[in-house]
Amino acid sequence: MQKSVIQKLKQALIDNGNLESHENDMVVLAVSISDRRHRANVKFYRDKAFNTLWTTVANDLNTAPKNSWVRIDLVQAVQKLRRSIFETKLAKVPKMNYWRYGVSFDADFKHALLEMEINGQNFFKPDKDFVVGEPPAKSWADYHQIENYLRERESNPTIDISGAQNVWIFTTAAIFSDGQKIRPLAVDGFLTAGIRTITNKRKEIKKVIEDGEAYLINQLDKDGKFIYGYFPARQRVLSSYNILRHFSTIYALLETSQFSQHSESYRKAKLAIQWGIDASLVVIDNAAYVNDHGELKLGAQAMLILAICKYQEVTHDQIFLPTLKQLFKGVRSFWNSSTGFVHVLDVNLESKGKFRTIYYDGEIVFALTRMYELDPSIQIEATISEMLDYMVKLDYGQYHDHWLAYAVNGALDLFPEARAYMALGAKNIFTHLNYIQKRKHASPTLLELIDASQKMVYKVKKSGNDDLLAPYDVLKLSQLADQRASYEIQTGAWYAEIAMYLYHPQKFIGGFYARDDSFRTRIDDCEHFLSGLVNYYNYTYRQA
């Protein structure tokens, strides 16, 4: 590493302040170095004087490759706990990977772990009966796994933490360098601590979108099938596959490629659509259905329609138009104007499940609004109207569904004076604002909900139906959009300063994760993040 960068790292640490931990009168630094291909090597340094300690750190940094990722954590606050109290505290953490402190098993930090060392290798495990999204996680520390890791990291075969009566939990202030630029990392915020702050939001979001597009392209094989996803903290590739998410991810990829103007990505998207059709489409009496492991799902029907419509919009290639018409004919098997939706059919077109998830209803209406844009017909228009009337009757606004927001926004282009649809869309978003404001999870679908609702509100105002918005805090909507966009990328994008603790850090850059599920990185996670960010950017910076 260049000496000039090392000197800047020292100055950045000094600027952070609180160099000494007042609990133990020591300066403690943890230096993490990754060559981008391998998990970061972490080393703790301890001394009474910062300058003395830094001399040792600088000598070690001199040997690091020029373009290494380097993160330096300065221990600032320390709390000693009885092991039993620590374990009780850990068990009360509501979700997986929501433990946000470093842990040392001795007062001198000889056997210490950074928070991302812990979470990046799944050292704290949830109870065997834990269900993702249903707190508490009742997590416990896998001391055997931790001991093996510390023995290897410290080159000390005699490490034994199992008998420690006390543990020391700690917080840090950190800086990060990619070999050129040095970034201070946030010290506050439950999920944002230890992650870069956003100083130029427009530029940052644009970069995240472009990296996300590259990531998804890299997940496609030569035939057009995605690598479905990973559990990075478990070093595991997901073996399952969901064809609905295959098509919905293509839609988001096409949105992203249109945004970045990378028309070369369209060829790969076309290949992915064709792979999905070949792998799943069945045609019965000239009506097409998506077969996902023996189930014909309304949501999958919608997502293939959306993917084809977006492909045709951006390329003007009508190769899939005959399939699109067959898919619309198949939609009628899932819909009855009197009894509503059937979500899942078996391969004989018999009902297998009237309800599977509320998402399917909004998805199909949104898909049909997009289809109508390309192929206007009375049949499509009538079906959209029937479905939305049904949703109004059953008060779908109570569900706060992002797909419903997309659907209503699209439908107002067909029915610009439909006050009932406007009221439905308004309730869907505005009775959910307090929840959105308090939500700690990255939850990318919330930004999608806001994006579509902002466009809908504009149409409501333009049509002169402002009275429908009077009961709601309309001004808060744009404020939440700005807040969620920044928060989402801070807490869900694989930035190098946290990816460096994974088993192959570089390959995850551009991806997005669900922290509370072993940092799960799945194609549909990327889909929701990218769609939300692209639509936010296009709406917020449209004048630019």
C-alpha cells in the first residue's frame, strides 16, 4: 500500500477522535485487509500510545497489495458483562445478524471479534425453530466455531474461550480505503453504523444501480438461467429456483439497462426470457400458462407478461408478441368477475389454491396495464376494470401493497377520472406512512410503494381530485422517499466495507442482501432494490 495512503489513514483516524478507550486506558485498533478475492484478514493492535501503535500498523500496511480493501476500526466504548448476561442479551436480539457489537473474550482484546467478523461467518446462530421475520431469533454463540476461527487467525492452537467467565462488548469508529479513496464510516444508527454515509445521493444511487445491473448480468449463465442466490454468511449457493422470480428479475434488469442505456444487456435479457419460456410455458387450447414445479401461478403469469412487455418496449422487438396474447388468454382461467381471483391452478386447470399471496392480484393488474400500452384492446381494458372494482369492493388499500400501487398508477392512464381507484391507491400508501418511517429493515418494496404512489398522487392532483388527498399527510411522502432511498442502499447494498468479511467479497459487489436471513443475496432481492432505486432516481432527478 502506498505510503501517502497510509499517512492519510492515520490522519483520518486522528480526525475521528477518542483514540483511547477510557475503560482500559489502551488504544485498540482492528485492521482488516482483503485482496478483494479472499475474506479479510483481521488483526487487533493494542498499546498505551497511539503513535507507537501506529508505527507497527503502518509497517504491516506497507506489505499490503496496492489495491487492497483496508478497514480500520478504532475501539471506542467497552462494556464488561458476565457471560450469562451476554448470552441473555444475545438471545433477546430480535432478528438474525442484528447483533451490532464487537465481542472480546479477554480484557486485553487478544481474542476479540469485530461485529462483521461475527455476522459475516454466522458465528451467532438462531434457535432451530426460528422463522425469518418472526422475532425473537433466540440466537446463541457457536463457541466451538469461534475458537477454531481464532486459533487460525491468531496462529495459536491453545486458544480456549469456553471457560471465560466474562466477555467485553464494544463499539468502534471506522474508516475504509479501497487503495485510493478514504471514507469515514458512520458511527450511529442501528443498521447504518460501520457503513459509509451518503454525501452525494444522486451520484451514489446511480453508481449502485449500475453496479447492480452488472451483478445481475454476471448471475446469468450462457443459456439464460440465473444463479438464483447465495447465503454468503453460510458460504452456500441456493439450489432452489423460482420461475416467478426469474421473470420478475428480468423485468428489473430491463428497467436498469434502460436507465444505464446499456443496450447490449437486452440480448442477455432476451435469452433469459426464452430460457424461462422453454423451461416453464405450457399451452392449452391456445392459452399459455407458466408451470412452476407443477403449479400454474397467477403471479408467474403476471411476471412473464411484464418481462415481455418491458423487453418489447425497450427493443421494439415483437418476437414474443404471440406468446403475450396466449398469456392474456390464460389469465382468464385465474379470474372470475363474480368470485374474484384464483391464485394457483394445477396442470389440469383445476383450482389448487384460491389464495397464495396478496401480491399476485396487484401483479396481474399491473402487468395488464403494461400490456394494454403495447396492445390496446377492449378485452384487456375490461379485465383491468373488473379486477380493480373487485379490489375496491374488498378494500385492498388495507394491504399497503407495492404491486397494488404499481397497478393503480398504471390504471389511471386508462381511467384518468376513476375516483374509486384513486381512493384505493391513496389509502394503500398514506395509512402506512408511520410504519414506513419507523421501519429499520432495508425493505426495498417500501421504496417501490412510495415511487408508484408519488406518480399516482401527481395524477390525482392533475385530474383535479385533490379532495381525495385532503385527509392525508401528502407532504410527508416525498420526505420519506428521500429518507428510504438513502437508508435502503446503506443497509442493503453490498458495499466493500462489509462485503470484505465474506468468503469471496468481490463477487457480491453490486448485489443486495437481506441482513436478517444470513445476509441472503437472491435475484429477487436485487430486483426489488433496483426497481425501487431506478424509479426513485427517474422521478427525483427527472429535470436533471
